[in-house]
Amino acid sequence: MATEDWRNGGFGLYIHWPFCQAKCPYCDFNSHVVASIDQKRWQRAYLSEIARVGAETEGRVLNSVFFGGGTPSLMEPALVAAILDKVRATWPQANDLEVTLEANPTSVEAGRFAGYREAGVNRVSLGVQSLNDDDLRRLGRLHSVAEARAAFDIARNTFDRLSFDLIYARQDQSLAAWRSELTEALCMANDHLSLYQLTIEEGTAFGDRYARGKLPGLPDEDNAGDMYFLTQELCEAAGMPAYEVSNHAKPGAESRHNLIYWRYGDYAGIGPGAHGRLTLGGRRFATETPLQPGAWMDAVENRGRGESLRAPLPLKDQGSEYVMMGLRLNEGISLSRYETLTGEPLNDNKINMLKEIEMVEIRGDILRTTSSGRAVLNAILRDLLPE
């Protein structure tokens, strides 16, 4: 049973496009700014990798495709179409196959979006990040609020399913200002919102500034917590409750691709810096690819394989990953699935301790965090998981 555990989450394909127009100061994703891109060369590389992974996973039903980045809306529609043609020829698809493409407002054009739709994209995730022009500049974004609204209108008129991202707990942002901004966003929203608290990551421009004391005005932990709980309250009232720590949707509009991650399914990661989880021959493997676009391209063209790592995952690690991903979801995790994966149950004493302080609850076989627990999920995971 454990060898087919991935079927509980499904199977998805992640395509990483590593290029951006500019590097945002808060971003720790694998993105690069270059003067020119040979899209035909990238097409050959992506198709080669799809064929390689497809031969290893032949016959699997594909539930989702996700173009992430970087800025995938810098891809020519013809490139997206060639990739999706190859995908359709490689795997049988679910009847409700979800194909998502991330976009930045500065790269949204009506003709380009129509081309994506014709290629097979049926969902777009738009990186708005803020509805305040001053904060957009602070975040290093190249678009204005007016441009974001125009891009949103183009996307809404092109695709039935549409999400956009906002970042809160920004510099000098008050609770009242976030209430006003989120209320405005909920009036705009189609069926899905991703709402992230600003985190300062090492290795980013913001991380460097923060270390030097040059990033003033960040909210303290209490104020950031107030913004989190306000987010839950307003989204719930608007009919877009949280189904995951940072993601809100109308019922049925949840991101099917991201649910594969959180439900601990299998996914193939193709492109520079893409990670994957693949069950092959009854064993689950972690896969990685080179971060640098040139190194990944060299690996594909000269060695016929874009992976830099394929490592078997011990059952204990699989169990920990399942808990870490699954407890992000409002639906929680299956205790029996954890035990099947690892061969041993989660620690009852630790679960009972967390129940007593109302951080988690159990309903039948399901362990889930409470609304208070999701706000301090990292602390719960530290208590719950084996060392």
C-alpha cells in the first residue's frame, strides 16, 4: 500500500521558467534577468525532459500542469502550446485537467493571453502583490495599481479561473490599511486569492537590508498576527475561506495543482531549480535540477537529463513531509495514512498535549489544526514530528 501512496494526492507536472524582467528584493525563487532568450532552444529542452519523465511514468493520469517562475507570462504562446501538445501526447489527462500559468501585470497582453488560452491554459495566477503604488515601488514591482487592474480585467475576460497574490505585513502598513486593501481585493477577486505575509529571506536584497538595519517599519509579531486573523475573518465573510494557510477560495475553486503538493501526491519538476517527488518502482524519490539556467540547459543538451539529484526518501522522511504539507490544509491529514507510510503512528502524547491547548483536533481518522493552530503551524510541527 505504501508504494502507491502518491495516488492519495494525484500526479502533476511543474514547469519552471526561470526568467524575469527584474529581480524583486523580497524574492528567493530561482529567477534570473537576461538580455535575450532563445525560446526555440528552451522549447527543445522542455520537450526532451517531458519525454524522459513521461517514459518513466507512462500511463499515469495527469491531474495538473503548472507554469511557474520567474515570469512564465514572458513565454511566447507558441512555446506554451508546444509544451502542452507534448504533454497531451505523453500522459492521459484527467477530465478536469488544470493548467495554470503565473503572470506579472507588466507582461499581460490581451493577444498573448488569448494565445495561452488557445494553447490549453485554463487558469492564471496574477502577481499583483499590492494595491498601493508606494508599496509596489518598495517591493520592487515594475507595475502600478492601474496596470494591475488592467491586467486583471484582461485575465478575467480570457479565463474562467483566475487567482491573484497579495503580500501583507509590509513596511509601515497598519491594520486599518490592510483591512481597506483586502476589502478592495475581495471585491475584485474572481474565485481565488493567495495572501502571503511578507517574510524576510536570507540571500535576498531585503534580507541584506534587514541584516544591516536598513528595513524599517516592519510590523512586530503581534501586529502581523492581527493582520493574519483579520485576513481569515474578511475572507470567510466574503465566501472565500482559507483552505490552506495562505490560500483562500470559493468552494470548488481551490488550486488543484497545489493540492497535489499539500496532499503529498507525486509531481515531476522540469526546468532550472525545479523540485519533484516521484514514485518509481515502488519507491518515492526526491528530485532536483541545477539552479542556473545555463547549467540546466547543458545537462539536458549534453547529458540528456536535467536532473542533478534523484534520492530515495526514507519512510520516516515521507511521513514528516506528509505532516508538514498536509497540516497546512484546513482538511488536515489521515492518521492511518501516516502510519501506513512510516510503519508507526504519530505520538499520541504529543497529539493530546496539542489538543488540550486547542491547537489541533481529531475527527475520526483526521488530524487537523484549529484556526489558532494554523497561525503557529511551525511551532506545532516542531512539537509533533519526530526529531
